[in-house]
Amino acid sequence: MARIADIATVCKSKNAGPFELTIDIVFGSRELFEKVAATGVVNAKLFAKLYGISESEVLFTPYPAGNAFKATIPRRIPSGDVGDTDIYGAQQHAPLLDVDIPLPGNA
């Protein structure tokens, strides 16, 4: 198993307007991206589970040209609203970092 934190070149989140977040996971090579994609672990269902939303609320896009996966999800609290602790949405990718990917050759 390999954690996303250990194999992704970039894993980041940011606002996609005041009501949504976009999360990107980018890999350093097409080969690694394809291996991760082949596991089926990174998908809309994963984002729904990690962020406590329904799968229908996740706009999930594999982007092979960029060796990346992208997901857009609703923010629980609008950016800058009372109770918002991450106005830029820059810390919301954290739940993904510990997700294990069963890659061949990794224990």
C-alpha cells in the first residue's frame, strides 16, 4: 500500500467560488497515474465518504492529460461565513493524504 501523501506530486484544495471546493491530486508520471486509476480507489465514492456528502454531490473528473484527478464538492460552510475556519479552502485536501492505494510492488 502507498499513501496518497507519499506518491502524489501535488494534493491540494482551493475554493471554486464561495460555495464549492475543488481538490486536485496530481502524479509525476503517466505510468503512476494509470496505476492509481487502475486500482479504482480514487473516485466519487471516496470523496463522498471522506467529506460526508452524497456521491451525487461530487463532480469527479479523471484528467489523464495532466496525470490528475479532480473533484469539486460543496463547502459545508460558505467561504467567509460565520464558522468558516478555512476561508481559502486550502486545507480541505487533508483527509485524502492518508488514503492507501494498493499499488503493485508496495507493501
